[in-house]
Amino acid sequence: MTGPLLDELDRRLIGALHVAPRATWDDIGAILSADAGTLKRRYDRLHKARMVRVVGQADWGLHSTAMPVHVFLDTTGETPLAVMERLRDLPHVQRLAQISGDYPLYAVIHAPSEAATSEAIDRLFSIPGVRRVNALPALSTLRRGATWDPQFLTAAERAGLLELAGAGPEGTATANPPAKPLSDAERGVVTQLIQDGRASAASIARSAALPTSTAHRVVRRVLDERWVKPRLEIVSEWLGFQTPFMLRLRVAPGGTPEVMQRLDQLPQTRLAVHVASDLSVLCTGLVTDRSTLAAFIDEELAGIPGILAVSVYVMLAEPRRYWLDRNLASGALGTFHAPTLL
């Protein structure tokens, strides 16, 4: 899988956008000691190569009254990749991967309601080649956002960008709707920021036929309320991160919150979820290679008290991550299947 040649400045730019996806080129340039025009040209080049895209992570309560379900699927009579292609066309599939282990396919279903969730899970059983379905409802989820760290920045640069972004801990994700229904202007801004997390208030004003002052005010409100959180999506393999992984952990009674918090603090992990299962914690992450994954398990994971057993899976192919398709041959980012607002 070959992508554009990247130098140190490209990597530092990507690291900066992980932390502060909406920061201006001038602000990023001041922190990285780089020319703003050069940074914009670098970003445009990477965006055109479909290596990077800033989308908007919508607050769950805007598009669902239900929590996600993590699903493991066993196959028969067909190759896992053939079955996975059929799963792409199902609604509400946020993530899709081929993994090692007894169940070769993994999906995250996030439907707009519990009834729609039940229907989506039921449809999985009708897919040709699906033998068994193991659906694990999420009980609580720590969302990762910018806290996965490719470690391309110095500590001072990262701290400066965090301050610039005003980023605080994401905490536990919920499916609670806003206290008041969104206005038409707010819904319009949310919809545009989901598709383009770097969209300016001026461009949104033009697209939504809003006065510029109104667009600036509404964009600020949408971001301050965290109805939409900009996030950078990348082709991680082109950056040298070849091994996405999943852990399923059996945790001592009462130890789940502490284990999840400790996992959330590790730079290699992207997601920590409490699921309805005897292996009650599910964690996904990303490292450079399998030897690094082995060191992560033996050193970082081993230092977390309360873990009784660990099952480790390597993600062998990932055609969709956070609603965004990825070309299995090239890795390039594809169609964004943003969830529909309620």
C-alpha cells in the first residue's frame, strides 16, 4: 500500500491537525515554526491524495437515542472479504473490519433508535455467508478523538495546540439529545460541519444562505456545545502505522471504570468501551507493527491493575472507520456515510 511521500513537516502537520483540526494555518504555523502558506499547500496535497480529511464527529444525541452495538460475525461457505462487501451496503454500519480470531468480521452498528438497532442486527442474519452473530451492546464508551497520539510533535507543541483547540477530556459518550431542539440554522450548520470539520463560517453562510454574522454565531455555538467535534481522519498505513488492533479484557468486579480510564490515557489506544459481555472491556488502538503491539501488551497493558485476562485481535482489513469508506487496495479515503440527524 503506497501513498504520497511524506517528510517531517507533513507528519508534524498531521500531528497538529489531530489535536486542533480547525486551527488556522497561521496559528498552526506559529506553533510549528512553519510558513502558513506552506502548511496549507501541504494539506491540500494530502487531501487531494485522499490521505486526510477533517470531518465532524456528531454528538450521539443528534442522530440516535441508542448506544452503539459491537458485533462479531462468523462466516461459512464464503470468504470473510466477500461477506464483508455485502455488509458495506447495510444501513447504520459505522465501522467494519476483518479481524483475526474465531469471528473473522467485526462491525459497529449505530442506528437511530433501539428498534432500528434490533432491525439492523436482525438483518445481519440474512446476509449470505453469515453463520453466527455475536452482538455486544455498549454500556458506556470513552471516545478518543484527538487523544490518540502518533507522537509527531514535541510535548510543548502538543500542549500549545491543545490550548489553541480548547480541548478538554471527552468523557463518556451518551445518546442524550440537546436540551432544546436545534433551530433550522443550527441543523444546517451541524450538517455542513459533519461533512467538513474545517468549513469556515463564511463558506457555511454562503451555502446555507445565512447572514455572515449569524453563521459565525451559530458555528461558535455548535462547536462550544460540542454538538459537532471536528476530527482528522487519515490513512494511517501511509504514516507507518501498519497494525490496528483490538483487545477484549476480562476485568475484576468493580474495576471496569478504572481500567477504561487507564486505557484511555495510553497514546496507542483509540477507543475504550464497556460492553455487555464476560469480556467486559473492548479496546481498539493503532501501533506501527506487531512487535510494537507485543511490547504494548507486555509493558503498558501489564501495568494496569484489575485485568484478569486478555484476548488480542489484529485488524487485517478495515474498509470503513467512523462512517468513512477506505479503499482496501490503496488505502485512500472514500465515501463518508454521515449519520442522519434526528
